[in-house]
Amino acid sequence: MSKLPSNMLLCFAHKGEARSFLKHYPFQPVAFPVEGLYRCEASLLLITGEGLQRTSEKLGAVLGGFYREIREIVNLGIAGALDERAKPGEVLSIRTCYGEGQNGPLFHSFTSRDGHATVDCISSVERVEDPEAAQRLAPFAPLVDRELWSIGSLAKRFALPFRSLKLVADRAGVDTREVCATLRLEDPGIPLLQAFRETFAGIVEDPAPVLAAENPLGPGFYCTASQQRRLESMLKALALKGGEENLAILKKAGIGEIRQRPIAPKARTQALLENLHALLNPFESRLRGILEEMVQPLAEAGFEVRFSPHLEQDWLEIKALLHNSGQTRKLGEALQRFTLEEIQALLNGDPQIYKKVDSSQ
Amino acid sequence: MKFEQVFVETQVRDLPQTVKILKKLPEVPVREIRKIEDVFGRVRKPYLHKRTALNLYIGRKEGHLVKEAPDAYGLLGEPHFYFIHSYNCIYECEYCYLQGYFKSPDLVLFVNHEEIQAEMAAVLRRFPERERVWFHAGEFSDSLALTSLSQEWPLYWPFFEEHPRAWLELRTKAVNVRPLLQLGPLPNVVVTFSLSPEESTLALDRGTPGLGNRLAAMSRLAKAGFTLGVHYDPVVYRDDLESAYRELTGALLAAVPEQQIAYISVGVVRFTHEVFLEFKRNYPESTLLKEEMSASFDNKIRYPRPQRLFMLKTIRDACLELGVSPEKVYLCMEEDHPAAQGGEVARTAEATHR
Ligand code: SF4
């Protein structure tokens, strides 16, 4: 008996489709308000019942109860061919699932994690029992089922990846009835089980996340959730930029020096994020450095200087609290020592001023 | 290019233009539909499905066929319109705004060209005193990439011949210029190419002809007497921006005499928030993601203003130094800030996507 991949939730519409899996792996029923839930080691198997509504109800309940232990949802079952692009008897991995509601196609679609899959499936609101119904759906996908759209939708809601393997059982709307009868006798689970085992034979489990979830920067730092998100996205962008590992990037951003600063752990994280931002935005940080130097006389005279948000305009605001005439004199002297034109030329991207600054450095 | 299916509206099924297109696709299954909107965009088809499961729709464009371009689009002071004869593109430029636009990457060809031209004529009548009224093709597609299949330009040439006040701008990255060479140049038709330095083209313009091929196509058109235009758009920052665009402009001027270049427009890469999300989803490893862009004052993702102005002006200076007349270089500005304009022509960000 091959080993079942861990932390999976296998979903079938009918028990008949799951028969081989229940036989092949030692699944045991789980006492849960939703009927048709089984467990085998760290994985679960759910019989959802047929149709979008039933699938949503049962799968929603199971995900609500168990989503922390689920890594991936795998849907297995039969589907009908809507045209010649799918041949009865094939097992196909689904790329994207579309849906049909009471009033026509549902706008949202959900894409499985199988990047090699090339076949789409539409989940119909009712059984496709005549050629007209098949024709209505065929423009959207070559396969039809009754559940996958709900599975994709819930997977998205719970931020879980999903896959779907479909055994093409019939030509929908053409020979649906006869095939349904055949399926009662034969076991569609056998080819599905085989396809499932082949699919997961070569799959390596997801690698560890970029950073440890808890305290990703180690001792001396504290990351809020939003800081952690920023940290991860900046590390990813910097890795793309320089092809370096996280550790090398963090060193470049001065993590060692920041760790020693006598400030709160959250403030250390903030300082590190600012350094990462500077690494990621060399033009902007260079510009800010030059601007800072240019307004230095004002800052030295004790005045607060502010530029427009995102540097989107070419003004600057000078704030000063004047108590005596000495300060007025200081302000006058400082204002004389700096040139607004040069600052505005920088803010307006004048290449000549950038060249001038470069050559003077 | 291989289509999975062709959807044809019943109302255009027997039009000669439809028959001509279908003749070129003898192997592809054809499905008749009532209206394009019954299928196209009804469900959200992931953008990257264009690589393996592209469909073609043929139908009649309804509603406004010719639309006024946003304010200050193109050369200052002249009326600008764009007409819609197709949706989507076979190429896959990573920054393309179409990836967030239609909810489906499938190609749509509209075949009611006579109606489009009738509307153009009506627009011309609205501006009797104007010497030029511009009509831009390819706001939602590449003007030439599909021309061998869509075969529409022979239908438009007589219109522009008859209406010398109407100016046509085609915009492309394709090198498929044979249909145009067969038609011959017209004084009021400008064929424009989007160009960027070779490395950017290779990194970002997936599936498009390389820079050398684009320049060669431009050269062929120039030799045949066509007037050409250039879009340096989108420009992506690089430390050697000045030398890269100097080199590019040098290569351009070697391929096309300056007198045959009507204009060079320069625009810096930018995204709307929705397109940026879609772009990140589609190209998570894109080199563009390492750029110094962030949400700006209007929530668009772009470089900080000083940087984008620096880029625009650096490229303009490089063009001027190589002998391009100043009035031919215009900068696509997203703002009407007087200091930013410096005498150039402003153009809205939304107006340009390539
Ligand atoms: S940017 Fe232009 S050429 Fe590129 S994919 Fe978009 S429409 Fe096509």
C-alpha cells in the first residue's frame, strides 16, 4: 500500500467514486456533525454529495473545523465531456474551474495548483441531461461536473491550494443516463486512485516559508504582522534585484548594528525596514540624502523642513517657532544659504542638476 | 498562434470579412453564438490561458465605435480619437494593461469596419476647421500583430485617401509589415513602433519580435516612403539610462532618417492598482518587481515623481543631442504640473500602455 500524502483533504461527490480510496487506505469515519468524513493518519476524506450547494455546505463545515491541519484540497470524481476535446475514459487534471448559477455563468473562476494542467471544467447547477444544456456550457469548458466550482471557491476563501482529477465518464447530455448506470456496476475510483498516486508520486512537499513565522529576525527584534508582510515582500524584491540570499541582504541592511541599538525591539525592526527600503530604492534614497544636505542650514538653525508626500510636488514647508529676534536672524541667514531653485530642479528631475551633484561628490 | 475555438456571431457569419478570416483557420472548430458578450468576459478567464487556450471571437462592435481620447492625448491642440476594431493581443508584455482589462485574454475581431469608418467621417464633420483629426488604432490591441488574419487595413486605406484631414496612427511591436508595404504609404498615416533597449525587450516583451527585427521592419517601411513614429514607452529605470537610450536612438536614426520620424513619445512605466495586482500574479518573478515603484498620490504604481521626470528628460536630452528636432520629442506626463511640462506636450498615463 502506498503512503497517503499528509494533510490532504480528498473530496468526492459520491461514495462510489471514493470506494477504492476507502479500500486502499485505512480511512476511519470521523465523528463530526457532517456525515461522510473519514480520517487516515493526517489526511481527511469527505463525501460532499452532488451539486454546488451541498458541496459548499459540507466542505465549508469541514474546512471550518479542520482547515489548520489541511495543506491542500484534492477533488476526485467523474465529469462529462462537453465536446471532442475530452474523451470518455481519460483522467484529466483540471486547470481552471468555472461555474454556472441559476441565471447563467458565474463570473468568478478558480485555478488549481497544477501548473501543467490544460483542461478546464464548468460546474453546472443542474445535471446535464440533454444536448442543448451541453451546448450552453461547452463555450466555457470541455468538461462539466457538479461540484468543483464550490471546492475552488472555498479553497480560495480558506487560502488553500486545490487540485482536481476528473475521470471523463460520458458525453454530457448525449449518453449521461447509460453511463450513470454503468458507473453503479464499475468502480470509477480505480483509474482515479491510479491517477492520484501518479500525481503525488513525484511531488515534493512545500518548502519552508521564507522566514520563520515567529520572530523572523531573531533576538532583539519584534515584528508586527504588517512589518512582517513588508519585510517578506522587500526581501523578495531584493532577492530578485541582486540574486542574494535573505541572510546576505539582512547583513547589507545592517541587521547586526541595528540589533545593538538601545531602542525597543519594534523600533529596531522599523529601522531595519527603512534600510531595506533604501537598498530597494537607491534613486529615491540618494535623492532624499541630497535634499537633506541641501536643507541642512535650515535644520541647523532649528527649523523643521517637510517635503510633499511621495515628493509628488516641488514645494517644501518650513516650520519655525519664533520666540525672539535672534531666531528671526538665524532663519534669515539659513534661508540665504540655501537655494530653492536647486531643490526644485532636483524635484523636477532636471538631469543637469543630478550631473552637477554627481560631479561635486 | 493556434486558436482552440472560434466563436462567430450569427449576424456576421456570412459577411465577406468573416469568411476571409475563417478561411485562414480551416482547422479550428467554429461555434456560432448570438452575441460576443454572451460568452466573452462572462466568466473570468485567467490571463495566462492565452498561452495554451486562446479563443477567437468575430462579431460586430456596437455602441461607440470611435471614442474621444483622454485630454491632452498626443500632440497638443489636435483632436484625438481612437477606434475599436479588436480586443486583446497575441503578445505578452509583462506590463500590458490589457491583463487587467477584459477579464479574458481571448482575441476579439470586429468586422463592421464600414460602420467604424462612417463614425470617423461623422467625427471629421464635427471639426470642419481642423487640419488634422487623429484616429488611433490599437488602443486595446496591437495594430499589426494580427493583420495577416484580420486583413482590415485594405479596407481603411481608401477612407484615409479620401479624407486627408483624417490622420491614422497605427501602433505596434510586430514586424509583419508586408500588408502595409503592399498598400503603400499615405501622407496621413503614421506607423508607430514601441521600442526599448534590447535587454528590456528581452526581459519584458514576451513573445514579441526583438529590437533588431523591429528596427529592420521600420527601415523597410521608411524606404517605402512611410512616415514613422516611435514610442519609448514604457521606460524602465536603469543606471545607464542615458547611454542605453542614446544607443537606442542612434540605432533608430541609422534605420530611419530623422525626416521620416513624425514624433518620438516617451513614457515611464506605470500601473493602475488592479493591473499591478494582476501583473504580480502573472509574473511573480518579473524583473519589474524589483523596481523603485510604489503607490503614488492617486494609487497608481509608479516611480517617485522626481525619478520619472529625470528619466523622461534624460531620454529627451539624449534624443536632442543625436539630432532629433525638439518639436518631435514629447513626454508623456501623468500630471499637468507646469514645472514638469517645461514646454513639452503632456499626455495622460491612461492613454498609453505600450
Ligand atoms: S503591451 Fe501591446 S504588444 Fe504588448 S501585449 Fe499589450 S497590447 Fe500586446
